[in-house]
Amino acid sequence: MDFDEITRQSKQAVTEILDSARMYKDSIFVIGCSSSEILGDQIGTATNLDSANAVYDGIIPVLNERGILAAAQCCEHLNRALVVERETMLKYHLEQVNAIPQPNHAGGAFATVCYQRFKDPVLVESIQQLADAGIDIGGTMIGMHMHSVVVPMRISLRKIGHAPIICARHRPKYVGGKRAIYDDDLM
């Protein structure tokens, strides 16, 4: 596996999403990532820290440069809790939980890497459906973390490594019925 290529693909994907998603500073971007799927294996069967680090190296610097807050989803063994920076937890009044993600036990490789590499990581039970956009690498089911109206996004990439990706962004709800006029920039 060419991990430099995984980093390049991850950076390209997050850049395309951010260029289209109309996110603002301090918006939350959720990342679900199966390191197994990136390698071409079934989710949860071939956890790999190298592929998780490659995704981290592609995505997190781009988010940081733009002032977007990262939320890394853990696997179902930690009830899809999320690794965030303590600053994010405090800013959004999220509830911290006591667990440390592990690559082969509970949490997954990407959450483990984020817990190891974030400046001041904490695990939170939920981000209360506040994610404005996100990427699901390998079928990890990030939808529960998004705002209530989610719009799928098509970008030029369909996969990172061997893992299919699904990208999404939030849009405000339509209100007002047939008399309303909507802002095209929010659609």
C-alpha cells in the first residue's frame, strides 16, 4: 500500500469537500475511517495504524489551516464516541467520557491516531448532531453526528485506497412553505 498516495487522496477529498460545503471557522467536520477498508479488507478485520496516520496527515492539517474543528469517530465498540480537542468540547459544551481508543480493541486505528496526535484530546459521547460536514471512509456510518438535514456530496474521488467514501454536508432546513423565498447560497 502506498501511504503517500493515501495522504494525497485524503487531502484532495477534504479540500474538495471544504471548497463546496460552505463551512465557517469553528464548524465541526466529522471523520469516520476504517483503516481495514483502506487496505481492501473488511471493516474491523485488519486495523492498520499506518493507513490511519496517512489519512490523518492528509485531513487534519487542511482542517487546522481553515479553522475547522475535527471530530474523529470511534468504532461501535465505543458506541461511536468521538475524539475531539478539549477546546471543541468546551466550546460546544460536550460531555466527556472516560475511554482511550485502542486500535485492536475498541476505538479503531484512526481514533487512536487522533487521540495520540491531537494537542489536548478528549473523548466525548456525542457532538449532538452539530457536524456541518464530514467524510465516511469505508462505511463507518457518520450520519448520526450530522445536523438533521444532510446533503450528500459528490467529489472527484470515489475511494481512498480501497475504501469507498461518502461525503456529506449540512444545509439549513427549508421553512415557510410555498410563499417562502430561499437563499441559493445556503442550498
